[in-house]
Amino acid sequence: MNPNYLIHDEIYAQVKNAGLAGWGGNERMARESEFIDRVFSINDVPTAGKLLELGCGEGHFSRRFAQLGYEVTGVDISATAIQWAKEKSLSMKIPGQFYVADLTQPPLEFLESYDVIIDGNCLHCIIGDDRQTFLHLVYTLLASDGVFFVSSLCAKDDQNHYISKAGFAYRHIPSVNHLLAELSSVGFDVLSVNVYEREQYNHITVHLKNKHLAPKSLSQVSSLAFYHLIAIPVLAFSLGMFLCCNRHFYLQ
Ligand SMILES: C[S@@+](CC[C@H](N)C(=O)[O-])C[C@H]1O[C@@H](n2cnc3c(N)ncnc32)[C@H](O)[C@@H]1O
């Protein structure tokens, strides 16, 4: 199914022209603290450092994170939303870097390594195979002890659901099992999962870390230590003894 990511720019233009505060209208925007509380619902989230928001829109979550002391970068495909984010950031005197980019089209050279990466309800806008590209990008951008927070719609059943307009998909709503399998296949370790019951589709939040710092690397370190500190010296000693004994034997 072919995606239409730019549909979001049309929606932002409508939202702005209607005088609304942001995506989903003023009532949804007023529930911002619910999202922030969910991010900090586990202790593993770094409390300072660089934070990237994916699909930041007009930047309301990003501004909140900046006020909490993070060095914030927001990315969105909608030029209207990013222009709006820059205007709000300037007028409210809240720092933040905002970029227009399609997160399914890496490499994005202006991005670096981040301690916290927030999916600002963007992953469910990413369709089909592009999801792997998007998630691989996140994996490469996440600092080794960083946390990736996913906030997404998910299906109530075990199917993938698509929402489209004029034959182009703009929502991909996976089942919980499918979502967790795709996150794990990219290399993330799941730290926590919460599913919130909603009417048509549920909502899910997932905290993740990159697998490469998991206890696995500890076992790799111990096996390296075993080879260097025990196995190699024992082998060298045995070989030396063998050569020594044989030399003695031949000399007799
Ligand atoms: C559901 S809105 C959420 C906006 C905001 N984070 C919020 O929660 O209020 C999803 C956002 O993802 C952005 N988006 C969708 N597809 C994208 C893509 N391929 N690359 C970057 N941003 C994308 C949209 O423009 C939109 O701002």
C-alpha cells in the first residue's frame, strides 16, 4: 500500500487556519501532561541530555521537554508544522532546533546521537516497509544507554489495519504482537509496555533500549577475558612444556 505522508501538511494548514492550538484541537493539546507523565513512568529515562522528537508537529511536547532541561531537536515532514514550531519557540523564548524531514528517507545528516528519542505519535503514520527504515534510523541515533519511547495506536485484534484516503495510506495500526516483534527485530530491548483501552483502536506506549548494551555484552566481555587471561596463557604454557620435554627426549 502506497503512503501519503504529505497529507499531514494539509492537515496542519487547516488546523492553523482554524485558529486551533495544534494537532487534534485544543482539548487534546490540553492533555499534554498525560504524555509527559507516561514518558517518565519508568526510572530508566535519562533526565538530561539530548532529546529528539519524531513527528514533533508544532512542537508542544518538544517545548515541554526543553523546559524540563533537555537539549531538544524536533523533526517533522510538515513544513507548515515546523514553521509554526519555530515561531512558537521564538515567541515563548523556549529553545529548540526544528527541522523539516521525511523520517523514512535517511540518511539525515543533521541528526546526531540522542539520550532520549520520543515517538510523538509518528510511528503509526509510517506505512509498511518504511517502518523498518524509520526504526533502523532510530536505532542508529539512540545513544548506547539512551531510551526510545514509542507512543502509538495499536489494534484491538491481531491484524494490521490501514487507514487511507484516495487510495493512499496515512495510518498503519499494528497489533500489539506485531509492533513488539518489529521493534525487537530492529534490535531494541523492551523495558515496559502499557496498553490503554480506547474506542476504535487502543493506544500503546513502549520504553526501549538498544540491545547492544544488554547483559549479552557482559557475557562477551567475560568470554574475551577468559581467552586473554586464562585460555591463551594455559595453551602457551602447555606448548612450552611440550617443546621442552621433547627437546630433552631428543637430546638423550
Ligand atoms: C499524529 S501527528 C502527532 C503530532 C504531535 N507529535 C502530537 O502528538 O501532537 C503525527 C506527526 O508525524 C508527522 N509525520 C508523519 N509522517 C512523517 C514522516 N514520514 N516523517 C516525518 N514526520 C512525519 C506528521 O506531520 C505529524 O506532525
